[in-house]
Amino acid sequence: MEVQGMLIGLIGWAATAILALGARRLADIEQRAMIVCSWLVWMIPGFGTFVRSGAMTIDAAALYVGISTMLLAGLLLVGIRGRKRVR
């Protein structure tokens, strides 16, 4: 049951990210922020399935969600800095 909850979280995040990238009304930085924030929103219930089954403590789940969110934000920031602006 835990794996299904995590898969639902990953699929939901991927679908939200695709929608954010397809939103023409959002600037690039807003799209990236939406992707990082949606990761946090989708992974809380994803890791919550592990907590509910007793496979993980609440502290460990919060740590994993926080670290993975920071890593995702860091990767996006590295990607932004690595790109050259086209004028």
C-alpha cells in the first residue's frame, strides 16, 4: 500500500509539473516555483502512506520531504544559472 501512495504522489506531481510548464500566462520563474511547491504538496501525502503503515516515523518523513524539496530547488537554480540569456 505504501508504494501505491508514493506512486500516486509522483504521478500527481508530474501531471502538475506538465500543466505548470504548459501555462503560458506564467513566467519561467513562476513555472519553476510552481514545480517545487507542487513537489512539496504531493510528497507530503506520498510519504504519509509510509508513516501510516509504520514503515517510517513522522520526523524521518518530514526530513525526506524537506531534503528532497531543497535538492529539487537547488537543481532548478543550477539549471537557471547554467543557461545563457538569449537576446
